[in-house]
Amino acid sequence: MLTREAESADAPAHAQPDEARHRRERIEHWDRIAVALGRRTTGRAYHQRLVETYRNLVSPGQTVLELGCGTGDLLAALRPSRGVGVDFSREMLTRARARHPDLEFLEQDVSDLRVEGPFDVVIMSDLVNDLWDVQRVLEAVRKLCTPATRVVLNTYSRLWELPLASAERLGLARPVLRQNWLAPADMENLLRLSGFETLRTFQDVLCPVPLPGIARFCNTVLAKIWPFRHLALTNFLVARPVDAVRAGAPLVSVIVPARNEAGNIAQVFDRTPEMGAGTELVFVEGHSTDDTYRTIERAIAARPGRRCKLLRQSGRGKGDAVRLGFAESAGDILMILDADLTVAPEDLPRFVEALRSGRGEFINGVRLVYPMADRAMRFLNLLGNKFFSLAFSWLLGQSVKDSLCGTKVLWRTDYDRIAANRATFGDFDPFGDFDLLFGAAKQNLKIVDMPVRYRERTYGTTNIQRFRHGLLLLRMVLFAAGRIKFV
């Protein structure tokens, strides 16, 4: 913890007279607001809605830094493992420390941060409207980030400038000083200039007053669909550092779910390359009626120099097999290779490179870019895949051109966070694709599509039942909409 002298919110040495005056005015303003908080109820519904939205974006148990923390209520609601709030209003921080003694609060100007990092998440709620130099603050935040850090912020929409001014005059909203009124495009540009890329933007809070039933419908449904979303009060942005390359050579674990795939096992061994610091093949055999298990045993015995593991699945479905393989593997990078070899093992290094380079954090194979082999995918399956790709892209706010390609790659640390929060979506996904995609979106991972050539199966038959499984997939999309989009 910094000493009181180090914590003081003295004006930064680089501050010019106009900036220093801007700062003094805001300290006095927010001190007055803090004193009046006990007597006011204005804006309570709006701030409660912000808490709900931030809790949907930030999983509990992470290290969280909030800039412009006020009384610390939002920071506390996120249940961080370490929570640090920074504000230059001494009156606000006096109340924050009394209300949340388990959190750290520093009296500093966010333009001159002196905080020990790094942090998993940095949040700025209704702060950038009030800053003198947004880029300078974002550049200071960049120094507190790891490759996995997420910056989450919200800022007022300019459409609400006059309504908010009117509400302030009527005593229905907290008074504010002159604002920046930054459009989402302006914020994306400032983030880009400061070393971040925007992962998603969305609008929230269409009804900031407590109207029972109506407010919730407006905020969770109407605010997320055209044209109503353009009328929302606040714009949210989620960003990550760019050029965020993780150091070290990782061990790569390739999970191979195998049910009735005895004729493909030798090729899996022969064609899967060594990647990173080494490649671990983890076979998960699932209730085969042929001799798949014994075939894998013999192949492992014949290749004593190959790092391998064989597991026998007790549950059902590919999703269960993938989860078992991930849990028992040793790799830093986790990837899935379908044993039918319709995606070539030779393509796997490009997935690893996209992940290691930082270009993406969840690399999703796409079979719908290049022409397919003549009998690789039945026509109705192709239509279903295209429909679900459109649905997923809209639902997750990122491009997902092929939701059902079996090849997916991510870091173990990110998978562990997905697994820890799996209860959000339940466990009724027999394929595993939705479980991972929903989880990646929930953790705000950068999803990148990786085009691959889709080949015809040369041994065995598909385990997909198009109509029964198609209805199940539709049910999962509708279920996830209530957990990701309309919340």
C-alpha cells in the first residue's frame, strides 16, 4: 500500500494551467457530490444497471483496477481477488474506505497513475467523458496490462446531452461539468492510438429510471436491437492490448476424440507435427464398437519417443471427451483434432502461430471459405452451418464463420477461466463447440477465424444426426442469447 504522501492527488507535473483548473473544478465538484450522496436518490436505477452489465462482463475472482472509482460500489460488486480503486476526490474515497474496507483505494489523479500492477481487468465507468486527456490515461493503463488484460469502459452517448441537462435542472440527475461526449468511433480510435484494439462495442440503458417491468425490458432487450440501441444512454467498449505476445515456447496438447476411428489412428500419429516446445497427443476413446482403443494402444507402443496419453471416456458425446482430454493434458496450448481427419493435421501449426503471435486468443477453424471435397459435407448440413455462423456472429459480437468446425485452439489459462464459469451456460452441449465459443465470448477473448480445407472422410461414418442435433443446437443458441446478448 502506498503511503498517504505518495497517494496524494497532486496535479501532475506536466499539467498546463487550463488542465490544472479543469482538475481543481472536478475535485471540488465530486467532493460536493460525495457529501450530497447520503441525501440523494437520483441516478440509482442507472447505476444499478451499470453494475449488472459490468458483472456480466467481468468474472469474479480476478484482479481489478477501477479508475474514477467514486465510493467503490461497482468495484466491490465485481468480487475481485484484488480490487484497487483510484480517484482524486478525497470525500469519495473516505466513503469508499468506510464501505469497502477489504479493497484498496488510492487518492491519485488518473492522469498520473502510480499503481502496482498488472491487473486482469481495468474498468472506467463514466470516466472518459470527464478527462482532460483520454489518450494519456489509456497509455498509462497500457503499462499495467498483461496480454490477457481487458479494459472495459462505458461513456455517455451524445444523443443524451440535452435530456441529461434537462434532468439535471429538474433535480432528476446528478449534476455534471462540461463533458467530452465521445462517440464510439472516437473511443476506438483513442484506444488504437494507445496500444489497444476494441473487441466489442454495444449500447445499454435505454430506460435509466425505475419503471417496474418496463425498464428491464427496455434495457435488456430493446437496447440490444436495431433501431432502439442507437437511442441508449451509454456505450460500452471492451478492449485488449495489441502486440501482446506471450513469452516462452509452449507445450501443445492435441486432444483427439476418437469413436469408431480405428482406420485413422496411424495417420493421426504420422501426420501431426511437433509444435512449440513439443506436442502431446491425448486420445479420448468413447464407447467404440470397433477396436479403436486397442489400435491406439498398439500405436503408442510402437512409438515410444512420442509424447502420448490414452483415456477412456465414461460419459457421452464429443463435448464430454474434449473436457476430459483438456483436464488430463499437460499442455500450455490446448487444441482439438477430430480423428476423422477431415481437417488436416498439417494445418495445426498455423493455429498455434496465430495464438502465440497474439493475433487471436481463441482460434476457430472455418470450413466454409475454401471449396470442400465433393462429399465432405451434406447440403442440409452446409445450410445449417451457415445459419448458425450468422446467429453466432450476431450473438457473440465477433465474427464466427463456422461454429461447428471441430478444430479449436486456445491457451490453457483461458480455458481454465471458461471451465470455472461453465455454470453460466449449463452442460447440455454434446459437441463441445458451443461450450467453448460461448465461454470464450463470455471471457471477452479475441476470436479469430482460421480457414481450412475440409476433406472427405475416408474411414467410418459421421456421428452427427442432422435433425435431432440441429434442434438441439437451435435450443442452445436461444438459451445462450439470454446469457450473453439480452442481459
